[in-house]
Amino acid sequence: MNKIELVDVTLRDGHQSLWAERMTTGMMLPVIERLDRAGFNALEVLSPSFIGKCVRDLSEDPFERMRLLFQKGGKTPLRVNAGGLNVFGTDQPEMLDLFWRILAGTGIQEVRVSDSWNDPSVWALRAGSASKAGVKPIINITYSISPKHTTEYYVQKTKEALKLKPFRICLKDPGGLLTPERTRELVPKMLALAKTTPLELHTHCSTGLGPLCVIEAVKLGVTIINTSIPPLADDASLPSVFNVISNLRVLGYQVDVDESLLYPIKTHFEKIAHREHFPVGRPVEFDSAQYIHQVPGGMISNLRNQLKEVGAEDKLPLALQEAVQVRADFGYPIMVTPLSQFVGSQAAVNVMTGKRYAQVTDQSIRFALGHFGGDVAKDMNPEVREKILNSPRAKELSKSTFKALSLKELRKNLDAESLSDEDFLLTYLMRKEDIQKMRAQGTGVELYQTDAMSLSALIKDLSSVAKGNMIHVSKAGFNLTIG
């Protein structure tokens, strides 16, 4: 009997794909102990985009979140999924080293290293930086569909990844674009090259085919599968852990994950989804459109949320359709962070203005300048690139050149010489006023109660359904009226 190991991504990709990164630390802590005991190979809990979300929108310390998850768990390796810091396109090497030293100090043990172009030189920089801090690198070979992304392309990328001697490699399918047929074509070739280096599969359910690709991959010899726990599974997220376990055991595979520990976690997140009006992931019908626009689940979730904030949620289908044209104009970049965000944001701007490239984002300009890699001079639509680079803002941004700086120089430039390493890194990544607001909230974390409803949660629930303008709560010795 072959043993299959599972990696849980509920707190990272499930949360990112369906809840637009809005889960608080207090929502995570009540379940981490059960997750830690359930028998997963690893728990994926962070990506760099979470850092900004934590500080700006949740007023939470992202590094304290990692420390608390490690303290309350600690048995199962905690993992990050990360490209670079995704700030200036090219990572400052010393800041990248500091990033990994900080994360290693919070308890992070593994990282899935990505590059938006599957560039081996960037893999080497990022994996090497993590390794220096004692964090084991898993190289993501990101799947995409375009005239460039042939079988031969993925064979070559597998060879290049293996030369770096990673802890593992991972066939990463953020857009849910894999099909069973394509899985049967790629996986045997990748496994034959990998030999003793383990191969993971990370595929989303955006087209409805994720669970089928998992079965095909396991039959072909893949022994590590990424899954998520409902209601943060299926839909734009990853296959449900319950569905994967059931299917694999029926087929005769051994999966040593204790589902009895996972059902209370499922209930916990279902109650949060109901109370906070968060989306619930459900199995989807096959969606051919996903193969056209290729926008990954996490990006769709964030794009929907961005459009909703400006009262234009109904324009999401148009924005996804426009993303097809923008991606072609940009030379078919892989739709993965941060390039998927650049394509999606520019598509949304085009739809909102009603005219293509009448306004362009700074990210689109810097993409056209080559700040985010790729041979843009060769691959971009020349007319579109010329139009973007003729804007006054492009002339301003074109003057910026990359220069590797020491930590001392970076601290001085950011007026951060007296800050702790963590606040220095945060200052490098975002605005000081957001950090100050977060620090003013303190470091205490209020656990999100779902087993026994707290008074504040009860009042919130009653407020959402109350028809009058007064709420009265009473019990023996206690009366509260809110009007």
C-alpha cells in the first residue's frame, strides 16, 4: 500500500483564495492545535501579501501571528509560500536575508519558492537566502498555458530547478488550469527527472478538475498533495481534504490524517463564514473561461473585493475578459503573484475607464520597464508598451535604477536606524503610519469564539437580523439594552 502525505493550506491559500486574506489571528489560533495533531506533512500559513494585509487592514503584527501559531502548534512544520518581497521587482539581497532570518525566528521551517517567470536565477537567489536562515526551500514550477508553455518548457524548468538541489519541487497550478490529460503528460517526465527529490502537487479547483488531477498525479507516483479544509476548499481554492482522503483510500492508498480532528475545524470556519458574511467554497462546474483568462483564485477573490469597494462588483466578468487581452499585450506572463495582480488591476482600470490603457498603473509601467523580469522588449505588444512608456509617470519611474544596498544604508535611507529588525522590515514594505496604527493596537490577540458565543459576537449576530432599533440581552443578574 502506497502512503500519500497531505499538506494543509487552509490558513494560507484557502484563506487567500476565498476570504481575500481577511482571516484574523484570533480566528486561526482556536484551530492550530488540532491542525498540528492531525498528521499533515506541513501547514502553510503565510505569504508575503499577508504582511501588508495584517498591518494595513487588520492592525495585526504578522510576525507575532507566526510566533503564536508555532507556540500553540510546533509539531508540524510551518510553511510560507513566497516569491520575493514583491516590492521593487528586484529584491534587495540583504533585505531578503533579513526577511528569512525573521521568519525562521518565528518558527517557519519550509518555503515554497516561486518566480513569476520560472527564472532559475531568481529561484537560486530566493532559495539560497531561505536556506541560509535554515528554512527548507521547495521550488515551485508554476504551470501556465500559452504558446510559450510547452511540455519541453516544463521539462527544461524541472532540470533547472533540480540543479539547485532543493528540498522538494512542486508542480504549482494556481489558476486550476491542469487537466487530467496534461497531468498524465507532465508528471511522469518530471518524476523521471526528479528521481529521489520529492514532487508535490498544488492545484486549484477553479475549473472543477482539481480533484481529478490529484487522483491522476497520485496514480503516476506523486506522494505529496496540497489540500484545504471546507468551507475554505473547492471553488477557487484547493481540493477538499475530506474528498481527497476518501478518494485515495477507496483506491487503496494509505493517508495518515485523522479526519476526526478536522471536522471541528470545519465547523469553526463555517460559523465564522456565516457570522462575517464570508464566501463558502463549493465544488464548481467545469469552467472553460478559466483556461482563457487564467486569473488565479486568490487574485479573483481580491479583484472581486476591490471592485466591490468601489461599487462595481458587477463588472468582475468584464474585468476577467479584459485580463485576456492585457495578458496577451504583456507577452503572456504566468498568472501568478505579483504579475497576475498587475494584469488584473490594469484590466479593471481599463474596464472602469472604458478605454484601454487611457490610465495605467505604476505596476504596469514598471512591468513595461522590465523591473519585474522577463524579456518585455521582445514579448510585449510594441504599440502597447510604447503607449505605456510615453506617459509622464513612466518617464519619472524610468529614472529609478536598482542598486544593491547594505542593511546599514537601507536603514539610513528609511530613517529606521533605531527600529527593531521586524519594524525595519515592515518600514521597507509599507507606510510608517500603517505600522504606527498597528503598534498602537498592542500585541494582544482576542480569540474568535465559535464554540461558546461571546457577548460581542451575540450582539453582532442580533444586529444583523434585528428588525427594530433596540437589542435587549438578559440573564440572571445581568441586563443589557442597546438602542
